[in-house]
Amino acid sequence: MTAPEPFPAKAPGLPDFLCFAVYSANLAFGRAYKPILDELGLTYTQYIALVALSDGDDQTVGALGDKLFLESNTLTPLLKKLESAGYIVRRRDPADERQVRLSLTAAGRALLDRDFSATLLDATGLGADFHPVHQSIVRLRDNLVRATRAGAAKD
């Protein structure tokens, strides 16, 4: 008589997945930002687009998409709403009319002058651990981007 086969090790559960921890943290951030952004009439994606545009005027839609990890078909409706709200200006590049250039307006800059960081930093509960956690998440993201680009290059 042979010994019965041992049961396989338990498959990892949802709490064991790093990707789920990051995904659900992103959703929690969205909920933390929501009351602040509702007051401004913005979505989180609109807000981060404005923040990214504050890095410098005359950015192309493509460059902004790369920065935000968004495709132009996602960005275009969002940018049209920001333009109609008076926060950005979109214009065709005179040297290459296929390119659309973006700049913040005075109203867009004024909106970003409001600082929500203290409220959101408190909401994270990280205190002095904030910067090391931030650095680890950025490193994680950059590693994943590199790995997926390397994988795409092999195809």
C-alpha cells in the first residue's frame, strides 16, 4: 500500500497578491481624493493631468499620455473637458499640425495653487514612512515598465 499523495500547498489568496494590494490602494486613494476633487468639479484623472501639465507648458498630448500612462483616446475627452472648463488651452503645433500642444491657463494654475497634500498625507497614516514607501512604489512601477518593454521587444 502506497502513501496517499499530499495535498498541494494552498494557492495564494487575494491578500497575498502584491498587484491587488497596489490596485486596491489606488482605489482607496481615489476615495480619499474624491471629496476634495468633487468640490473642484474634477475627476482624479483630470486632476493628475493638470498636475502633470504644471511641469511645463507646451507639452504634447503624446508626452502627457506617456507621463500619465494613458492612451490619447482616453486623454482627448478629458482634455476637451478641461479646456471647456477654462483650465487648459489646446492648440495645433504650427510646425507639425498632427501634434496638439497643451498649456495651463491662469485658472488652471490658480486651481493647482490649492494644496491638498497635508490632508492626503495624513490620510495615508504613513508619517515618516511616506518617502521610503513612495520610493519603493516608484521603483516597483519602473521595474514593471522595464520588464514589459523588454518583453515587448522580444516579440
